[in-house]
Amino acid sequence: MAKRLGKAAPKPPVLPPEAVHVWNAFVQLSSARTSNGFGPDPITFTEVAAYVGLTGDVLDPWEIEAIREMDHAFLVSAAESKPRK
């Protein structure tokens, strides 16, 4: 990235320790997402429930909402980067 931009790459944000497991849950859920032929599908509550059941990770309601907000940002970014015909 630094070579392409001609400058040093920006430092990635540092997550507070309390948020690392939420980010990890989002990454795991996102990596297993499906596609509908037009783009990626959103992460559903069913998938979150399956993740919690399979991993034993406990997610508070605000953490599930944070995952859904990250997912929304991901989907918006994916739609914006999709080539238009």
C-alpha cells in the first residue's frame, strides 16, 4: 500500500480490549456470508444465533447491534464499490 500511495500507510485503528470479541464475531460472520447474485447478503439474526450457539461466545444486545451496524457499513461500501454498467 505504501508503494502504491507513495507514502506510509495509515496506522489501523486500535480497538479497545472490550470490543475485540465483537470485531472477531463480525469477521467470522462476514466470512461465512452468502451472496444473492447481485452482491453480499446481510448477516441475519439467525446467523448470529447460530454463531453464538456454535462458539459459546456471549453477545450482549448492544454487541449484536454493533455487528449489525458494521454489517450495514460493509454492505454500503460493497454497493458503492460495485462497478456500474
